[in-house]
Amino acid sequence: MNPAKRRAIFERFQAANPEPRGELHFNSPFELLIAVILSAQATDKSVNLATDALYPRANTPAAILKLGQKGLERYVKSIGLYRTKTKNILATCKLLLENHGGEVPSTREALEALPGVGRKTANVVLNIAFGQPTIAVDTHLFRIGNRTGIAPGKTPLEVEERLLKFVPPEFMLHAHHWLILHGRYVCVARAPKCGECLIADLCEYRAKVSV
């Protein structure tokens, strides 16, 4: 895909949704971090149901630690892998208090040193909480990068690196949200809604589906 076509794609995304937002509920960087840890292999809807009940009761590292394993599990047991996630969240809260004054760090190295935080989670927090031009490649972005031709790659990291290289700088801050929302609701996995797609004429997917 040539640079002019990529620019046109992001110009359309911007025109349609100038200030895209993620769908996780949060009111602080810490609430965002916990929600993203919980969201691994889970839907945003299921995470929101859990955190909407949890955060009024505990939304700081100290408060969540006070809940303990059993207490926290009661709030998140409807989410997949909840036992492992609970252990990671409690360990993360402990490190935040010990090493960062209870605050969420704003560097990749410090974030990825927290239990349950990998590159994708760190990218989400850096982008949304701290306004850094990162791109978190989940299944949606990986699919779109390859299907549309915007940034093809064999691994999520390869797609991420190509997006960072190819997305025009003025669109970088919101690129993650535009692509994830497009993948979640339009360019879906099994039956892409090409007839509803605002970039269908720019997309290089050969098996386009007319609706």
C-alpha cells in the first residue's frame, strides 16, 4: 500500500471520529491499568461489569491490596483467567506502592516490569493515560494490518513496527483506537462488513464482501 492511500485511510477515520475513545471504563491511570490487565482474553463489556462494581469499593493500589486475594476474586470471578489476573493485580499493586509511590509509571520499561503487563498492555496505558504515540496490536489490529494492506506482518510486533513506520505522524495518537474500533465493528473476523466500510475503496483485501 502506498503512502497516499494510507494517508487517505486515516483522513477518513479522523473525519468520521475526530476524538476516538476506548470502551473500557476508568477515571485514572491506575483504573485503566487494572482494566487492561483484566481485559486479556476477555471482552471490554465483561471487564466493565466487574470494574463498575470494584472501583467504588477499591480503586487505589492500597485499597485493592486490602481486599486480598479472596476479596478481589469476588469482583472479577466472571472474567476468564481471574485467579491468575487477581494474583498479578495484587503483585502489581504492591510494586506500585513500593517503587512508584502508588502511581502508574509512564515509561515502557517500568510498566512491563509489573506482573501481568506485557507490551500490548503497556502500549494501551502509554497511549491512553499518557498521550504517547504507541499502538497496541491486538487480534483486531493484527487482522486489519494484514487484511487491508496498511501494515502487513507475520507477528503482532511486526505489524506494530510497520504501523509506527507507516502511519502519518499527525494520526499516530489516535490510530490505535480507529483501527481497533474498525476491527471490532466493521472489519470483523469472519464476515467483514465491506458494504458498510468507509475505506472499502482504499482497502487492498482481495476477497471483499459486498453487502
